[in-house]
Amino acid sequence: MKLKTGIAIFLLFLFAKTALAAEPYNYAELWRSWTIVAREAYITGVVDGIAEAYIVTITTVAPDKFLKTPAPTEVKKTTDKLFVRYTRDQIRDVMTDLYKDPANAFISTLDMFFLSRDKIEGKDVGKGLMEARKKAIDTHQLNESMRGR
């Protein structure tokens, strides 16, 4: 519980710092600054958060939709999109490798988490990387325009 609280506080700090930055936040630099233990704690927090959000959604937010007998193809599509079937060190190593490319420096750790999972699955992540890079710049520009109000 303390780990989850600590991760939540850290992420709030991270996003607050990102919103106030004069340039896009360099997530690659952040990732490289973390120890192996910190990287794995982050990954564990993401995995736990996904599982918790899924459970809350199917039991509280939309129980009518999810507690009925869903079509097996819909269940598979949802679980394939959300859940991670790889070890922390596998995800950690791929994230570390993807952050070696300077073009990926501004991609958020969460986006990089899912891109890493997709890469491990053998998917071509080139398009996803391009979209994540664009998202990072668009988010930064939106923050800047809001700050200028």
C-alpha cells in the first residue's frame, strides 16, 4: 500500500513538473536516473493500476455491461489490449532500449510501457512510436498555450 501511495505521489509531482516545463519533459532522462528497483516499482505500479481499474470498471462503473456473459472475442480483445503477460525485467529492458533513441526522449513512461509490451509481442512499433512522439509535442504545445492565457 505504501508503495502504491508513493508511486501516486511521485506521478503527481512528475505531471505537475511536466506541466510547468518550458520544453517537453525528458522522460528518457528520468528513466535513466532511476535504479533498476525504481524502474521495476514503476512497472509494478502500472500493472497493479491496470488490474485495479479493470476490476473497478467491471464491478462498479459498468456492471450491467461487464457482468453479463460477454462474447469471448470481446473479452480477449479487452484483455489483450490491457493486460501484460511479461515480466518486469522484460518490460524494463525494452523500455530502456527504446529510450536510447533520442527521438523517443519525450515519450511518457506510460506510453513507452505499452509500446514495450507491443514490441515484446513482436508487433511493429514504428507507427506507435511516431504517434507517441507527436502526442508528447502536442501535449507540450497545449500546456504552453494554456499557460499563455
